[in-house]
Amino acid sequence: MSEPAAPTPGDAVADVVIVGSGVVGALIAEQLAAAGWSVLVLEAGPRLARATVVENWRNIGFERRLGNDFQGLYPQSAHATAPLYYPPNDYVTLSGPDGASYKQGYIKAVGGTTWHWAASCWRHLPVDFRMASTYGVGRDWPISYDDLEPFYIRAEEAMGVAGPHDPALQSPPERSRPYLADSIPWGHGDTVVASVVNPHGYRLVPIPQARMVQPWRGRPACCGNNNCQPICPIGAMYNAVHTVEAAERKGARFLADSVVYRIDTDGNNRVTGVHWYDRDNVSHRAQGKAFVLACNALENARLLLIAANAQNPRGIANSSDQVGRNMMDHSGFHCTFLADRPIWLGRGPAQSSCMVGPRDGAFRSAYSANKIILNNISRLAAATDQALKLGLVGDALDAEIRRRAAFGLDLSISLEPLPDPDNRLTLSPTRRDGLGLPCPDIRYEVGSYARKGYDKACEQLRHIGSLFNAEEFAITTTLNANNHMMGSTIMGADRRNSVVDGDCRAHDHANLWLPGGGAMPSASVVNSTLSMAALGLKAADAIARALEHA
């Protein structure tokens, strides 16, 4: 690789410089641009066209479709390396007792991984903010549910979230306003499964989703294509690209293929600029008054460590030595079986209902909560693979595929991790990415808290299976990642054991904010995106106040 050109000071100037254009960075950019501040957003990956991705999905092979290759259809930059499964790469090296359980998949592109998410928009429970004081495990947040609730409302509006109007179906029911629209209607499978499991306390309820059955802010109504993962073909599902475009209309500037690698600080340890490489390996510098790192928890930590300088030898924002520590994800597994009645999964969004009965209780002092999603992705591919392995042909093959597609059930279970400083991201001493920057190494252990939760969840699953007189009942024993990265720049009131405060402002740098999953001190068991978005909007308010008083 040729050496990049020397940096040119003052290549760009903005009031606010944001690194990362996923949901957090895009929401902050739109809010601050609407308030009249000049905003520059630097995105490491390319700008994608939905039609190209849809066509790639149509043409993907059966094996990769069966294996849920949700990344390979997204064009990637050679410079902005991301972890890939097909073909696999060594961008992230995993170690520790459960390293394989932290095998993440995400997209580096304008809009980030909301290109292929399930659009589930759960809130934390109020008690999730008080895990240490309530259950004696984990950490407390320096803010409460009530502090974040107004920003949950704003995030739901910005993303167009529909959810149940009936408080009995909400998790949690503590809301200052109803959802914008009622839930996406359930398919046959959701209704049948709820009728069986709910009398036993499992509480299958609608999943709040960033899609609606009517148009919303230029997005069409959901038409139930059922391939939200890996791509919503019509753009009904929220994607941060929708917010990127709104921010651009308000004056924000987005630069794709711009890989940030260096952060400058002054004598007061304020950030004065960031440097990035463009697609031609030319280095540029952006100056600003306020700076935001809005990458995912893995990439934020990696950048902060790469950007270590003489004043911050352990890394930017890392006087506490907590950057890269407390890495979390919702370790997951699956339960599959054939029911004694037709379920017919595959109508509507990929995920529409979830069992939240095991989400909270006094047991959390001893073991992990869980949530059990009725995975609504069509069973046709799995049914075909299973029927072929039976050696069937002709009419017998056709009948068996139909039977398995109709009667097959897939439950996706998530467990609750606790923050552990030994679950840590460090920089590889030998491996480099396409620009010659250090690749990340991650050491990970699920821990006994989640392992005990797995054992309890298996008891619940066996009971659920018995309610359906299950055949071919199976529970996976290997825990998988869910791509809900949290904890690497953890939030706290004490700067000695945390990286950011309750507004996601870095303790070490008065004009640097690190909002998103990395700041979250507890994981709950629900998807983290809505909480990340709410933290981003809360940070945006803090940034605006700081700019007004600068």
C-alpha cells in the first residue's frame, strides 16, 4: 500500500463534526442542522443504492440464503474493513472462553447497520437502569428511565415506530405518550402461538417496530415482504438513510468513504480536529467546536485507542482505562421444532411478536432474564434443506417441504449479559486493515450469570415445546452474537471507572461526545437500537447547550 499524502490543515470546518452515519450519528446531525449549526458527518463506508442491494439479494445462492448472509450483498469498501462471513476475514480476532459468541456482523456504509436490522424498537425497563441497587449485579446508570423517557418518545417519532396502544401489551407500559400508530397486524403464526403460550404466563406481545401500515414521512406502508433482513425492498422499514437525507435537506454535509484515524487535542485536552483518509488514501483534517464519535461500540473503541497521542497515551477518553472494556452483546440461541398444528410463519415482518414474561423478576439477582422471539422469517428455505436431506424426490419432496414450512417453528432467545471489564477490545500488534490501521482483537466470556439464564430458558423452552406436542425438538448449545454491541465506552458518574457521563460526554474532553450502545451500562435483553437513538438525541441537546454557551 502506498503511503498516504501528508495531512492538509483546515480541509474542513464545521460547528459539529460527527464520525459515523448510522442511526445515532444521523439523528444528531439532523437535530443540530435543524437548529442552524453547521454539521459535517464522516462515514468510513460507501453510499449504497437500495436497488443494487435488492438485486444482489435476489441473485444470492441458496446456501448463503440458508446461512443468513445478511452482509455479503452490501458492497464494501476495501479501505473500511468490516467483519464478513462470506468469504470470512480476520478483521476481528476473537479469543477467551466464549470468543465465538461475539462474532459480530455489521455494515460500514452511509446509514450503518439499519440497512438490515429487524427494526425492533424496545425500551429498557425502568429497573434496567438500577441493576446494581435493585438486584445487586451489574451497574447502575447515572440517569434514570424518567430522564431518558422524553428522548425515547422523540426517537420513536423520528424513526416512525408503531406499537401496541393497549398498556397490557406494552413492555414497559410507563409511557408519557401512546405510540404513533397501533401495532403491525399479526400473522397467523403469532396469533396461534399466543393462544397456546399466553395462558401459561409467557406473555407473547407485539414487538414495537420502526415501520407502519400507513405511509410515514415519505416512507411507504409495510407490505409484508418478509425479507426485512437483509433488505426492505421498498424502504418501508426505517433506515438511518432516511434521516441522513432529512439532515442533508437541512444543510448537514455527509462525506462517504472517509476513514477517521487521528484525533487532535489541545493543552486543555479539548478536541481540535480529526483526520481522515479519503478513497484515494489522501489525508484531510476537519476542525470543529464539538465532536461526536457515533460509530458502533466496537468501532468507537477501536478509533479511540488508535488515536492515542502524547497527551492521551492510553487512547482518547481513556484516563480510566475503560475504553474497550465491558463489551456486551445479547448472547443468543435458537429452539426449533415441528408443532402439532400449522403455524405458517413468514407473513409480514421478520419479527412481530415476542415472549416478555421472563424479562424481569427477582430471579435477576441470580441469573439472566431472557426474551423469546417468534422468528417470523419464512421456514421455506429451512424446510427445503431438511426435506432434501431426507432423500425425498418428486411429490413426496413437495409434500414434505409444505408440511415443514407450515408446521415449523423457530424461537430466537436472547440472554442478558453483565458488564465485565475483562471482556475487552484491544488493538492487534500484527494485523492491519486496508489502510494499515490496527485491527481489533476481542476477548469475551459470557459469564455464569448468562449461563445460568440459558439453563433456565431451556426449561421454559422444553415446556413450550410440550404445549405443541413438539417433534424434532432441538435447542442449540452454541451461543451466537446478536450484533447488539454495548459497553465499550461505558457511562457512569465516577470518571475513575467510566468513560462518559449521563449526556455521553467524555469525562476527559469537554467537547467530545460518545453516544450510542458503547455508553450503555446495562443491556437488558431487548434490542439496543432505540436506547442508542434516545441517548443520541439526549447528547444532541447537550451539544446544542454547549455550543450556545461557547
